[in-house]
Amino acid sequence: MSGQLTLGLSLSEDSTFGNFFPGRNRELVDTLRMAGGGRGEQYIYFWGAPGSGRTHLLHSCCHLAHQVGLATIYLSLNEVTRQANTEVFEGLDSLNLVCLDDIETIAGKPEWEEAFFHFYNRMKESGRRFIITGNQAPKQLGLTLNDLVSRLSWGLVFGLEALNDDEKLQALYLRAQGRGLEMPENVAAFLLKHCQRDMNSLFDILNILDKASLAAQRKLTIPFVKQVLNI
């Protein structure tokens, strides 16, 4: 199992439940928080577009599991399918919590779909918790193994609701607050209007502004943001 564990990707220190703005996803976030703490549902599937927060939430689950002493792993199937073979799934059922991202990556790859199907069955039989994400609902993933589609549809299935503009602003305020960075309302509105609007891009920009503000010992203002971002 040690060989497989080395494939577990590093968890982002910024990705916690504390700095995730749930918007209309409160039920999903509460359900995942329970799973990360070793309680609640055994199996959860949730899906959302790139940048919707799937990876952030999986990392949050793993951070929480570590805090309460549970053995856990996060794997992106997008990365795993390029770096390893299907044996990567062997032994995962010995862990308390397995978080698997990007299941759409294996769609149309019969060997991987078959291996994942058997992994799913082993996890269910073991009673261990596991969480899977994709970019679509199970039936829209393009999987060719019908039994796998059926398995993924068992249990709790959630679709991540995208944040509206007001919620994106609140998410920016929350992330800035966690960094000890003052985010004026007019600056947040400016970023939403003039920058890429997905949350990954907005948070990347916030990281840039945080470092620039610290280095220059300046507060965030629209002129300063324009200067840093060359807008």
C-alpha cells in the first residue's frame, strides 16, 4: 500500500471548510464535513464544473480526517491515469476515507472503468467511507460500463450550485479575511467586473494582490490593483 500512498497529491493548505463559502451548497458541505470527521454517509458523489470547488472540498475532507486521526488519501484521477496503472486502487479499502477527484477522466477507458468498478465494490463491502467527484452527474459522464454508472448513482448525489455574483463577492471577502487582508467593496466589485470570473482565477488574483500588498505595505485600492494586474 505504501507505493500507492505516494501517489496521493499534496493537499492545499488554503483548502479548508473554514474558508469555503457554501452559497446554496450548505447541505453538501455539512454532509462532507461529517464524512471528513468519520461520521454520516459511507458514500457521496458530487459534481460540478471546473473551478466550482470540487477539489477544495475534497482537500477539506482530508484535512479534517487528518485532524481527527483518520487514515485518508486524496487522488486526482486526471493525474493518476497519467502516472500509474489500475493497480493504484488496490489496498485503498484499508483507509478510513478515500477522496477521488475527476472521475470523468476514466470515461471511455474500459480497463480503468473496470478497475474502478471493482474498487467501488470493495469499498462498499469494507464499510469505509469514500467520496467521488466528476464534472457531470453519473449518467452524463460518458462511462461505457453501465454497472459502474448504476453504482455511482447509489447513495447521496449532489450537484454543486455555482455561486452568483453576490456570493462570489462574499467568497472573496471570506478568503481575504482569512489572510488578514482588507478587501474594500469597490475593489471586490472591480475584480469581478474586470477579471476572469471563475473562483479559481479570482482566488489566484487574490494571492497575487496579497503578496503585492504585503511587499509594498499598501492597502488594496483600485489604482493599486490596476498597477499590480496591469489592467
